[in-house]
Amino acid sequence: MKSKRTHTCGALRKEHAGQSVVLMGWVDRRRDHGGVIFIDLRDRYGKTQIVFNPENEAVYQTAKTLRGEFVIAVKGQVAIRPEGMANEALATGEIEVIADECEVLNPAKTPPFEIIDNIEVSEELRLKYRYLDLRRPSMQSNLLLRHRLYQVVRRYFDENGFVEVETPMLMKSTPEGARDYLVPSRLHKGKFYALPQSPQTYKQILMVAGFDRYFQIVKCFRDEDLRADRQPEFTQIDVEMSFVDADDVLSMVEGLMQRVMKDIKSVDIDTPFPRLSYEEAMEKYGSDKPDLRFGAQLVDISDFVRASEFRVFREVLENHGAVKGLRVPGGAKYSRKRIDELTEFVKEFGAKGLVAIKIGEADWDSGLAKFFDEGLRRKITSAFGAEAGDLLLIIADERERTNVVLGNLRNRLAREENWIPEGQYHFSWVVDFPLLEYDEEEQRYVARHHPFTSPMEEDVHLMDSAPEKVRAKAYDLVLNGYEIAGGSIRIHKRELQNKMFSLLKISPEEAERKFGFLLEAFEYGAPPHGGIAFGFDRLAMILAGRQSIRDVIAFPKTNSALSLMDGAPSEVDERQLQELGIKIIDP
RNA sequence: GGGGCCGUGGUGUAGUCCGGUUAACACGCCGGCCUGUCAAGCCGGAGAUCGCGGGUUCAAGUCCCGUCGGCCCCGCCA
């Protein structure tokens, strides 16, 4: 290439008129009028219209050969477009570049899909040709947003005295929690490293080491099944602080969110964020990550229907279950088919059925009316705040299941009934989580957050008598129905940690084997500490207004954890296996 | 481990329920015409045997079985 690029394709304006410039980029579109040829030249900064006039024979002949996605260099004069020819849709639309010279830096095959936004193309193809997909303006802006998010986070924590420390990617496997990705050791055949599910133990050890404010933007790995908001490798903003209580962590995070929203979205948000107890979240919204952009709270009618003739409700209540429901404004128009669909939906979450009551002008428009006397019908209707034309959807089951089922129904209805206002960001904290939950399969309590989470002091006395009632010093940050961060104050005393392990049925020997290094560290002066970790991809996804974290990850995996572009995972050479002492056993 | 939806020229879809002569449409691509377009326009053309394998049938894109792949969800994700 003879000359250097002087400007990007988004840079030129009226005031550059008359200048000689060199632009480089991709041919976005070609409009050949037989005489004059227009090329829109694209790079990540924008597009600029290039004009090729037949009078300039040499450059005109080159222009005729140009096709989509050719990489070219153009030297020319910036000119103000003729009267009435400006393109307001383009930032550079008031000018154009009259080409003097044009060099094809590299031709291109016709791409398998067009490099434009708003085209319907299967995600499969987008992932296979990710480099083409990433050329599309919307994907470029997603990755640029992600880039800005990294910068805001680093700046904020740096300003607040946090130290960024990298922790190992090759670490000890700790089978509590998610499935590990394992890495075989060549030097120690038969032994394995694990990729971190999170740098949890390292950051706690950094507290012991005296780095009282730590953060890291770090990859984590979990070998579990994927979802729209879950990838096997994902990025966390990992944070830990010493000499703090939960409020200190929460307000530090609120400050970060305020900064992020301001810098990325130009939105001012209020702090402190509302806090809901776990119990309140479950009872009112049926979720530990409630979407608070809309109301539609669950209504508990257990106390009313206890007196009804309806056996389904009575039996559930006799077994200490709950009867709760949701009001669907205007839902009385739902067809039988629609209600059947919703019934199928709630069954996926373990409900036995769904009771639907249509509210008519005078009274219930429902075959169930006969089971409830008139006063009861009126009480129930008013408990829901329901009016004629509404629909009540009611679940009767054990309390937790009732809540969870209705929570999922609430989210589905919100989407389908457009209850969710556009462009809102509703942050909240969910606090007072149970420390433990009982795992039926393993027949033991497991840590709801992780085994290093501190119980609340006032609940410690319950650890022996009623472990399920012990609340944790744990907190989740929820944004628009997504858990975007979760953390806790940690246990920093050996005795309490031992107690926790015994509740989890982790023997002293096992604790020693798995976490001995951490426990030993705690014996050398561990400060009280706590922290939090953000799902960076989820946060980026929400800020970008996308439905899948794949849209904010440059090279994501498919649902079955394949990389369609490079073909990972793949078989390896026999020699590599030999070096590692690994034999493949046919499945 | 399980449930649902999907796979037809380069791309997106129609056709599949009710099997039957040249698989349709739009965009893209190629060529021609055209000197001010910007989703340029007009005319013409090429291009798919219907994800893959097997089966049923005189006959399969269409029915059946299996398999691969994509997406959404349940379980799982301390």
C-alpha cells in the first residue's frame, strides 16, 4: 500500500471539504449507474460514500471490479455533496470522497449473509462465520459497549482504592458446587488442575494477605448445561473487601451501578436500591430475582378459601400448602386454548393444575362459582383488586412450589401482555437468604451460596436446632429480573467454618483435603471480609438490550457447548494423550 | 437426563397435516442497459433433489424409525 490511512470512514464532515484523504475499509454497497459509481466504504467508525467518475479512466476501471466486502484503499478529495444530495441517515452524509486512486487490498468471496442489521439469519450461520457477524453494526456496538463497561469498572474500582490482582486459571478442583472443567497434568500424570468456577478461595486468601480491597475482571468456567444467559465460560467482576459489613459492600456496588448507568446509558439512578428479603421476594413475586419493572404481585387467598367447598383448595391447605394467584387485567377474553397452554406451562414447573376464574360483569363467570358462596366470591375478587373482564389464575400447592410456579407464570404473562415498560432499569437487592437448603438427592444440607458464607449472628444459635431457619449474610443484586451479582460476608473464624462444614456433612478430613490451604490461612490472622461477584456478560447483555449473552460475547458456544467457528471441542493426537497418560474409554 | 420448536437454492421463507408430472417467492449472486444514487432502477440469467442414514410405497420434501445440528425451557448452575 502506497499511502497511509488518513481518516476513518466515520470521521469526515463538511469542514474537511477540499482535503485530500486516504480511507480504507470494506465495500458495504456498490451502486453502479453505468456512468458514475457509488461505493459505501465501511469500517467500525461508520460509512463514507466514495464517488467514481468515468472521466478518471484508471480508477473507474478498478471501481467496476469492486464487490461486497472487498477491502480497499481509496485516495481522493473530500467534496460537499451537490445541493439536495445529502444523506441525513449517515453521519458523513453531507460529504463524499471523489476517488483519485483506488487499490484493492484484498478481494472477498460473496459472504453467506449480508453484513447488515435486521436481517434474518440463523444463529448457527452467524456463529460459524462469526467474523462476518461481528462486522454487523449492531454486533460492533455490542462489543464496544462491553469495552466501555470494562473501562468504567476498572476506573471506578481504581478510584476507590481497589487493587486488580490476577488469580490462577489452573487451580485445585473443589467438587462442591458446579462441575469443574479439568485440565490434565503432564508433569504429574493422573492428576488434574481445574479451571476456576470463580476465584472465591483466592480472593479470600488475598484478604488474609492484606489487599483489603481487591477486584478482577476474570473468566470463570462451569461445566453445566447452557441457557440464553449461561455460557460454560463467562466473565465475572470479582470483588472482595476487608473490615466491612454487608452495607459497605452494597453501597460500594450501588456506586458502581450509578457510574455504569451514567457513563454507559446516560441514565441517573437513585440509591440506595430497594431491599427485599428472600422471603418477601418469594411471597410477592415468586422469584429470588424478581422483575420489579412491573407489579402483578402474587395474592394469597389461603385464608379465604379455607372455608370454601372446593376440595382441591381445602386439601392443599390441610397439608399446610398455599393457595395464591395472579390477576390478569382483561384476561377474561382468553380462549380455552390459551388457558390450556398456560396450564401446560405451569405443569412444567411441577404444578398439578391451574385454576382460571373469569370475572364477569356481575359475578364470576366460572363453573367454580358454585363452590364459593357469594360473600367469599366478592372477598376473593376484591383481594385481587379484580374488575369485570379480568382473569384470576390460581395455583394451589405446597407454598414454595406455588410461589415458584406463579413467579414463572408472572414473567411469562408480563412478556405476552406487555406489562414491561421499555427502557427502564430497576435495581434491587435480595437479602436474608437461607444459609442452607436441603438436597433430597444427597440427603444432606448444601450451602445455598457457598460454604464460606457467614450466618447472621442472631441466627447462629439455630445452626444445630433448626439449620434451615438460619439466614445468611448474603445478598443478590437483581436488575430487571436477572441476577447480575451475588455475594456475602464470609466466615473468617476457623471454629465457625468447622461448624459450617459439619452441617454440610463435610468431614474434617475432607475439609482438610479440599480447603486445607484456606483454613490454614485463616489461622494466620484473617480479617473479617466479604465481597460480591457480577455476571459481567449478563450486565452487558441487559445494557445492550439483548435477550442472550451470546450477543455480547465475541466467540460464544452453542447450546451444546460447541464452538461452530473453530470446531472445539475436538479430538486430539494420540501422542498428546500419551504424554498425559490418558486413555479414551469408548462410551 | 427430559420436554418443546426448527433444519427446503448463498440467505430467509412457502410447500409437509390430505405422498403424485418442470419445488414457489423475496433478498443476494452473475450479465446487460443506465452519469447522482444511498435498501438505486429496469431487463435477463444461473442456482436447491429438500440436514444425514434407513424404512414404507408403483411413487417421499411430504409418512415411519434412527441420527446430527440450532434455538427455548425443566433438571443442573455452591
